[in-house]
Amino acid sequence: MSPKEKRNIHISLKITPEEAQIIHAKMEKAGIHNLSAYLRMMALNGFLLKLNLPELYQAVRLLGKLSSNVNQIARRLNERGSIYESEIDDIKDQQRELRSILQQILMRLNHPSG
């Protein structure tokens, strides 16, 4: 049974037009279009955190690529007993790039306005 199917209790509240305007502005800022989903998140979690970190998606993509490269090298080592130096260099370059991206993310989290 999906979480939506389990939701059978209705809760209602009254707010002023000004409060409605504030809620809708916060929903828009968070990129949420469903009022029920927004209010449920706020009620259950106490806050809503939406991070706009395109670097994080880039880091995850690069991490997947690195994992794939390491697996390919391990396979070749098992099959042939040796690998190309350029393969190791590629992995080192990707690790440096990943480290740089993660440092950018940490800097943005530590200094969100900058």
C-alpha cells in the first residue's frame, strides 16, 4: 500500500489571507506545488531544507564514473595481471576533480550567501 493510500485522516486549519500568501511564497521558493505535501513536510519535520547544489549532482556522477573505472581496472588486473599507467592517471585526475567539487560544496554550505 502506498503512503498516499494510507492517508485517510483529514486535517483542516483556518488561516488569514496574509498567512496564505506567506505559505504560498515559501512553497514557490521551495519549488513545491502541492499544498498538502508542503504542509505535511512542515508539520512532520518542523522545517524544509531544499539545497540547490548542482555541484552535488556532478560529484555523484563523477563518483559513479570513478567506481566504474576502478572496477574495470580490477577486472583487467585479474585477467592480465597488469594495467596501463594512463588508467591510473585518469583515476587520479578524476579523484582530484571530485575532491575539488566536494570542497566547493562544503564552502557553499559553510557560507550559503556567498
